Amino acid sequence: MSRRRGEASTPRKRNKKGQEKASTRRFRPRQTWPPGAVPRRRGGSREGDSNGAWRAAAPRSGSVMESEAAARTLPSAGRLSGAARRSRGPLFGRAHGRFGQGSAGGPLPPCSQENADPQKTAFLLRKQWTLYSVTPLYRFSSANLKEYARLLGAFIAAEKQKGLAVEVGVDLDIKVTFSSLPDLRGSDQDQAAMLVQLSSRSSVSPKNSEEKLMWSGWFCCVSGDDLSENVPEDFTCLPLFLANGAESYVAIVGSWFQKTFDCRFCRLAISPLNLTWMAAMWTGCKVEKNASATELVFSVPCLPQPLDISYAIHPEDAKALWDTVQKTPGEITQEEVDLFMDCLYSHFHRHFKIHLSATKLVKVSTAIASAHCDGIIKFLQSKYLIGVLMLLTELAISQIQ
Amino acid sequence: MAVVRPFDKLPALNSATVLLVGSDESLQQKLAEAILKEKKSFKISIHLATSLPLPSERDHLRPRIDLIAFMIDIKSKYSLKNVEASLAHVDASFFLGKVCFLVTGVGRVNYCSVQTNAVWKLGEVYCSPVLYCELELEGIRVATAQRLLRMLQICSGQIPGISALSFGSLIRNSADE
């Protein structure tokens, strides 16, 4: 569209620090860093130790701002793919108290975690995980993982015998493995993450066929001190559960866990408010040069035909905008998140005369991760995996409590 | 005058007027119909507006407004901004009990785009009660209509012994406890 070219993608005068430069196409923050200089910001984690610093570097790549070219309206005939999920769980009170403190700082942007071994967690990346919140498990012990695997395998076989077959056709032998992922935790007080994998082997020729991973799910808890401090003995806190694979297996595995450990699984939905927080936080993280664009997908309500709007922003410009909005490094307030989103909305309104604030934000994808409001997450970088898990653990805990 | 004032016009006998301000017109319509269906002993006229200020050309035809209800949809940040912008066009003496905030959409918290803290703070700053409701459900709509009708009766002075200000402070004190 010719209208978009030549217009600077600068935020409105609401942004205190941004400058309007209609002549250039780039967004320049007022504190223009001298080229090459990289201001260091020390980030402290919530536990008090500093996990690492992240840098705010001004974009100097000279790439043309993509936000005009990439902001596109997609009228779609149907809803978003995979959107036919039930949404459960109120997300009140605690999530707002934590994510949305007015003046006190909220949680930090994800810091790079040097401890997590990228090799071991590589299989978690680039897969779509469905989120559930789990109440504390009673009398769970990580020493008995083999025993649990055997019991779960027997349970699944019994379910199949009962006729609740999950797959019609080839009869599959399902093998269950439980394993522990000790790296995925925030501090030593957290329980180590636990992975459950269901792999199938065709029972017709068990020797020849290979094992195929059918379904995997993992429990984790990252900085879940608020929950683990308050539960009595014998309870293990692993409030976040992520599942990838057929939903029928989630039901079977979930019911086994519920019966064995007296816990409860609940689908974790992410409200648009929390999605804006994630968008702001993940935009602030430093990513390498060819990062994918920051994309926000909105769903417009109350129309005869559902309309989805996808708004893509060049990651460096989004980061530059966020850097001018965020005042204190290491702290994020609700006002800063609101201001960041308002800048994006007003920019969109200026071009398209559509008030995005009246629509519902359903999906946020950045170079770090992508989150959907139905409770679906995809991790894209192992460097920030722990940080994203920390956010999700908070959401899960607030849903439990 | 662009600003809505509470006492610049004479009251009419045995009648009251409520003004509903909100960005969602269909919901306003439904609430207005629910209010009209209620049994009442006085004449009521309901004015609907998407935002203030009200157009000045019909100002002389408009009756005195006894109660303003600002409707905020928790699913849409735009409605909050709209209400905040409209609040500037209301005279300060209106906030002595003649304004209330209706927050709708609270049934589905997964959809919330507005922080409940922000709405609560709005009620605190403007010293007006905040009523949480889910106007899309029939039963709650009827209940809200009844509440509004009762408040309207008090605000238009038809109940002897209670003024809008005393009622407003009564609600706020009971909400604080």
C-alpha cells in the first residue's frame, strides 16, 4: 500500500522520550547511543542474585523498518487454527498483583541462564506445548520414576483394553518413560522438572520397528517459592504442566496422575492482559540479528464474520520503542506495559483507523517465544527458556491459588 | 455548555433521567430495555451516548440528568479510555453520588484486557461506586437494572430522607469494610 511508505513509524506524542522524525523512516530514541557503544544494564533476578546482564543496543543495522510493510490486515474466513479449545480457570488477584503492580516493579524480563544446557533442552524448543496448571502432588518421590513409568504403562494398557482406544487400526505397544530434567529450575528450592514420554512401537513386528515418540509432557516449577513454602510436607510442587501430542493422551495421563497423587489438572489460559506483559517483556530481550518479527494477533469481536488482525513489527524497532518506555532497568511496571501497547495501538490507528484496544489480543510471537491465549506456548530460544518458564509458573500458581 | 451539570435545569415532576455512557451500543440498548421493563412508579427516560460531550444543539430539549452510569467493558481497553476521556466533560458536582461505574464482562476473566486495579482506582479517584456485572447474562442484567433503578430513584430525590450523596457514601463505606 503506497500510503504506508514514507511515513515514519514513530509513536505519538504520548511517548515521552521518542522523537517524531517524519523525514527518516527509523525510530530514534532520544538517548541515541553513540554507534558501537553498548550500555550495560545489570539485571537482578527476583531471588537476589544477578543472573546476568542484558544489553540494550540501539539498532544500527540500517534495515528498513518493516512495520509499515509488515502491518497487514488478514481477514480470515475462520477463527485461528487450533482455537477450538475450552478456556478454563479464572486468572484474578494474584496474577494481577504480581504482573501488574502499579508502582512497584513487576517481574523481570527473562535473563540468560548460563546453567541450562542447551543440548539437553533442545528438544523442548519449536514445539507447541499446551499449558495446564497442576495442584501439588501428594507423596510423589523422584526416586520412584521407574515404578511410576511401569504403573502408568499398565494403566494405559488397561484403558486400551477397556475400549477407550486412542488409535484405531494398528495396535501399538506404548512404552512410558519418566525422566528428570534437573536443569529446568529456578533455584535449588524448586523441584526438578520431570518429563513423561509415551513412545509407540508397532506390536506386529516389535523387533524391527523403531520407537516413535507419540506424546510428551513435562512438569516443571521455576521460582515457585510462593507455592512451595506454603504447602505441608509430603507435597511436591510442580505447578506447570506442558503437553505436546494428542489430547486423548493428556486425558489418560492426567487421570492417572490425579488418581495416584491426588492432584488436579486444569487448563491454563492466558488473558490478554498477561499477553501484553509477555509481549513487552520479550521485546525487551536482546536477540541476534536475524530475529523474527514481533507479531501480535488480534481477534475482532462482534462481527458477523470473524476477523483476525495480525500486526507485525520489526524486532529492533519494537525493542527501541520498549527501551525508551522502560525507565528502570530490571523493573517493569504496568504503566510501562500500557504505554508500550498504547504506542503500538496508536500507530496502527494512525494508518488504518482501527482501534486495536477494542479488540482482543489472542497471540503474541516474538523471537523468544510465542504464546496463544488458549494456553499454548512455543519456545524458540533456549537462552530465555527459564525466564519464560518463570512467567508461566507464576500464571499457573495464581490459577491454583 | 459542553459540560454536563447536575442542577442547571429544573426537575420535572415524578420523572427521572439516566444517562448511559459506554462504547458498546448493543449492550447499552439491552440494559436500557431491561430498565424499562421494570416496574416503577415514576416516569423514566434513558439517554444513551457513546461518549461525552453530548451534542450541544439539542441541549435545551434534554431534561435534567439525575444519574450517569459509565459502562466499562473489561474485555476492551478502548472502553476504559473512552470513559476516562468522557469523565472530563462531567461537572465536578456530579460526583457527589450521581455517577456510577458499571463494569461488564467480568464473567470471563480469561478475556480481560483491563486491569481490575485500574477500574477500582477510577472509582476511588472519582468517589463513585463501581458495580461489577455481566450484562450479557439475562439474570444479572435484570438485577443490575433493578439496582440502577433504585439508585436513580434516590438520585432524583424521590425517596424522602436519603440524598444521592448520603447513599453514595453509604455504598462506599460498606464496600470498604
